[in-house]
Amino acid sequence: MNIYDHNEMNDKKVVLESSEEIVCNNCPETVIFHLKDNDHEFSMGLSTVIECLIFAVQCGELPKLPLSWLTDVDRANYSSYSEDERNFYFDDNFPRKRE
């Protein structure tokens, strides 16, 4: 685990400058976010944002996500987040299977 100076982190908050939807059959990303802090400008794809979200869920920093939402994410991004029970809870659209 890394230890960070929270005062320094608060001074360098990242701001969303813009975003764009990518229309390209050969591109792995459908949305790109252009970000900026005090010293840097960079871009991040939607798949990276989702990876960060899943990481925060698995670390316990965010609550689990609805299975129906993760299933939709998996379909849109050809991912498999809904297969890992650490990431989701059963919701009305995907109730727990009866055994």
C-alpha cells in the first residue's frame, strides 16, 4: 500500500476538460475523457475508468454494484466483471437464483 500526502493530492485534483465519443470499428475505446491537473494533461478511456471503479469496489471503498448494471457493462465492453461476486449484489432485474 502506498502512503500519500493528502494535502498534496487535494492540491492536484484532476478536472475533466472534455470527453468525446469515438466512432471507430477498430478502436478499443468508445469514449475518451480528457483530463487535466495543475501540471499534466492526459486522456483516459472508459475501460480504464471502469477498471478504477471495480478496483475501488474490491478494496471496499465503494459498495458493490447491481448485477444488472455490471451485466450491461460486460455486454457493452466485452468484459466479465459480472462473473466476480466481489463486484456485485443481486438486484430486482437479476434476483438470486433459487437452488
